[in-house]
Amino acid sequence: MKKIKGPAIFLAQFAGDAAPFNSLDSIAQWAAGHGYKGIQIPSWDARLFDLAKAADSQDYCDEVKGIAAAHGLAITELSTHLQGQLVAVHPAYDAQFDAFAAPHVRGNPAARQQWAVEQVQMAAVASRRMSLNAHATFSGALAWPYVYPWPQRPAGLIEDAFEELARRWKPILDVFEDNGVDAAFELHPGEDLHDGVTFEMFLDRVGGHARANILYDPSHFVLQQLDYLDFIDIYHDRIKCFHVKDAEFRPTGRAGVYGGYQGWVDRPGRFRSLGDGQVDFPAIFSKMAQYDFAGWAVLEWECALKHPEAGAAEGAPFIARHIIDVTEHAFDDFASGGADRDLNRRLMGF
């Protein structure tokens, strides 16, 4: 059995213009000071990382790994959540997602989409240069505005959307294959890949591509009321990344899954700091150990109530407590009679 690595932390929600959050060296020192052993790096944040340089220069990648190692940290994965989102954008969201792109492609959806594809492909190369075997991203969405089937959808609309999504992602996945890296899609509301059914629809259309995989985050399944433990049983072979994030769902007589257009504090479903929500983490870590998940347990902090630094400080010991030090022996080995084929045959009356 394999032991999960961790605790680690996703830096995206903490990066900022003030020290210690404004450079890779200082934020790595801060993370190590809280007890983290790994960092997941948002590749779009120039304060922390230069993606184009990483794709082009082994020396730069070695420098980045060296900065982390100087603080006792490993790089767990790179992330292209924002760029992956832009691989497929429904026109309804053009204005909202334009800010995710580089200034020179804003206002030009075709150029923005091509830029996003190149970004994610560069991330595959950079991941290989950094000796990483998995990468975190989003799928983007063409069908999401039609998630609720009213007004009635024209026949074939969803199928056509997934055909196009697959057409855009297949060449990107081939680049990941060329570089020996798994693309792990965070299944997330707002993305076309947001649950098991939609992941399977996509997987079918990319021919079961070996590099099309999953970033498992139970918090998004709590908000969808999906069985996040059964999900691991079904898809464990495809789970390559793991975000440790808590959530709660407390419906009322006024609002449920859809949230009534309310802000995060007032929604029945909302993200919480670790231990403050409803996610059954002992059961999740048990299943991860059962299925030999050997990747990183990475805190993603998104809480509607708690201060981020408090959530970060509590996150490392929380994850460390839940990582199972897997056994090499069965608990009843002491009573084993050893292997005896003749005895086996006699017991069965042969």
C-alpha cells in the first residue's frame, strides 16, 4: 500500500502584493513555517512563477525547485485553472472571463482561446521539466448555461457541446502524453466537467485518453449533493490530484442547491475551512489509502467565514492527522497458519 504525501497547500488563494505572499521564496518560507511539505503553484501568477520560461528553460525549473527545497518543500503540481477555463468559454461568459487572459488577447475570443491552449500545453512541458507527473486544471464550459433543462434543450445540444470540448482538448491531452504528465480536471460547477457523468461523456469523446484524469475535491460534490465516497470507488483509477477542502450544505425553507442568487455567506451550500464543514475526511483518506493513491493531499482554502491565514495555520496539522501511515501487514497475521496447499484441499474435501 502507498502513503499519501502531504500536507501541501495550493498557493493561488494566498498570493498577493504584500510580503510574504508576493514572491515564491517568501511564500514558500511562510508555507513551511505552517508545517506544509509541498506547494501547488498557480502558473498564471507572475509574482510566483513564469510559465513560458519554465516551458523553455530547464535551468529555470531547477531554480524554482531549488527555492522550494531551500525551505524543505516539494513542488506538488502546477495549476492552469484560469487558462484551462479559457479553452472553452460560452459567449454568455466572455466579459466575465476576459480578465483571466493576457491583456493582448482580451476582447478577442478566438485569440484568447488559442492563447489558453498554448498556455496549457506549455504547462505540460514545464511539468515534465520539473519532474512532476500530474497537473491541475479546469475543462472550461460550452454547455453550462444549459445545465437546467428549461427551456427545453434542442436535441443534440449537449452532445454537440461535448464533441467540441473534446475536439479542443484532444490535442492538448496528446501534448501531456508526449510529456508523461496526467491532466487532472477539477470537477467543478461552472465547468462542463463537473461530476462523474460529465467526465465520462468527455472521456468517451477523447477515446478514453490515458491523460484525461481527475482532480478530486469533495467540497464541490457536497454542494451538488453527490456521493463523494462512492465517487472514489468508481473513479479511483483516474484520480491523480487531491484538493483537501471542506464544505457544508444546510438547506432551508427558502433556498437549496441553487442558492437563491445569494453570496457565499448566505448560501445553503458554502465552502468552509478544514474541520468546520461536513466532509467525512477520515472516510476519504481511508479510501485513498485503500486504492493506493500516492499523490499529494493539498489544502485548497476557500472559506466564507474564516480568515485565510487562520485556515492555512489549521490546515497543515489537520491534513497530517488524517494521512494514514499504511500498514505492510494484515492485522491478523499473528494467527496465520502459513501456506499449505494440501491442507487447503483437505479443508474443502478434495
